[in-house]
Amino acid sequence: MDYGSTTVSSVDRQGVRTVIVDGLSSPVGLAVAPDGGLMVATWGANAAFPIRRQ
């Protein structure tokens, strides 16, 4: 996450950045859900959202 931005990204070992989700309101935290999926907490929306795999 880039603090203050709207994206959650992954960075591989070679330094290649891939945007996972965009358009969030200040993402500030990540957690692994019981089903193995990711949850992202946002400052701007004061909520947590699932990140769906495609």
C-alpha cells in the first residue's frame, strides 16, 4: 500500500509492482481472512473490504 493513495499493490522479488485493487479511500491495513482471501482496511471509508481474486 502507498499511504495516502488509493491502491493496494504487490511487489515481486524482482521489484515488479502489480496493482491488486484501485479506487479505495486511503487504504491503511491488510489482513488475511479465514478463507485465505485478503481484507483491506481504509481510513477514508472507516471500513474493511474483501479483495476478490479474479
